[in-house]
Amino acid sequence: MEYVKITLDNLEKEHVCCAISNNKDAQVASKKAWLAERLKEGLVFLKSIERGKCFIEYIPAENAWCPIEAEGYMHINCFWVSGSFKGHGYANDLLSACIADAKAQGKLGIIVISSPKKMPFLSDPKYLAYKGFKVADTAAPNFTLLYLPFSENASVPKFKTIAKQPQIDKQGFVVYYTHGCPFTAKYVPLVEQAAKDKAIKFESILIDSKEKAQNAPMAWTNYAVFYNGKYVSNEILNEKKFFELVERLTK
């Protein structure tokens, strides 16, 4: 397999794996605009030259869009190998490249947000454990901060206190999201309109800066659903899934 690294020079012409339609599509446009700024902050997006979900995206932890304390580490934003790409060792290639890059930059190790059991949009905990990652910290309801230290005396990263027990002072449904995941640009407006049509109290909050993300009231900032102040889910909802959630929570 051949891989290509996204740069400011090739960003417009390359697909971004999880969103492979044209640049005029809202999902692609939002993700590429977000990437363009993050590339200036040290983000690396390494992907298969083939079209499909086979990539790793990582950034120095100081610039990560999540509430963590992990100075000196490299943070994996997203790591996805699926479909026909699975079972060929491509995940090993991508992770090895990330580790080599982090070591070359003098990092203390690698971190990634996962969960005790595999969850949508989060890296597979079993695979990461197999590769030597261990739990550094946890955050409710089901997030783990995994780390792969490069030395025995490396500091242990952790979630910020604000993310440990996610809650907000708002009623109804509230969705926080970033453009770090392209699917939010498509589905947040659709669900917002669906809620409006049914007179369901709903608010969407775009996290549009690193500072906001690093002080967000939940561990996973790409997408978070709250209901009456309580954290509900990190799964990006379409209209059908939203109404199923409404029915379940408002019975």
C-alpha cells in the first residue's frame, strides 16, 4: 500500500477518506477548512492513496481539540481502517508511522481517546491494547484516555477535571460539535431542522476554536449530545436516530 500525507499544497485535490465527495459538499468543505488551519499547528493526516477509510490523523497534544493535560505527547485525533482495507496490516503501517514521527519530534508518547468497549467514532480499544497502549485516565460515562509512553518515567496524561463528569446548565437537547468530523456539517443542521419541525427544544453549539475545545464539558468534543443537562451520547445522529433518542428519553 502507498500512503500520502495531506499538506496545504495538496489538500484541495486529495480526498479526506471519511468524506470522499467533491469539495463543494458541505462535509468536505468544512473538514478541509478545519484541516487547513490545523496543518499549520502540526497536524498530520496520513492516508491511503486509494479512496476509502484508511487513515490516521494526529497532532501535538498541546494543540489537540479535547480537554486533556498531556504536554509533550502526540494525540491521535482519528484512526480509521475499515471495509476492504481491514486485515492487510494497514493499521499497523499507519500507527507505526505516527509513532516514528512522534519519536523523531522528541515526544513522550502517543495518546488517544477510546472506550472500554468499541464505540462509534472511537479507536478500537482491543487493537490499541494489543499495540501496547494502556489506560491513563477515565471520564464519564465511558471514555478512556489511552497512552503509549516511550519511556518508563514519562508523565501520565489525564483528562481535565471539567470533562470527568460531563454536565451542563441547559434544558432540552443540546449538541456540541466541531468540524473535526465532516459528518457534523451534514447531520447537525438536518437534526436541528427536524427538531424545529416537531417543536422539540434543541440547541446546537459549534466549538470553533482550540481554546473552547480544550475547556469543553466533555471528553469527546467532535460531537456530544446532552439532554436536560446530562450527557447522552457521542454518536452522530441523523433524523431517525434523533427521534428514536427523543422517544427513549422523554417517555
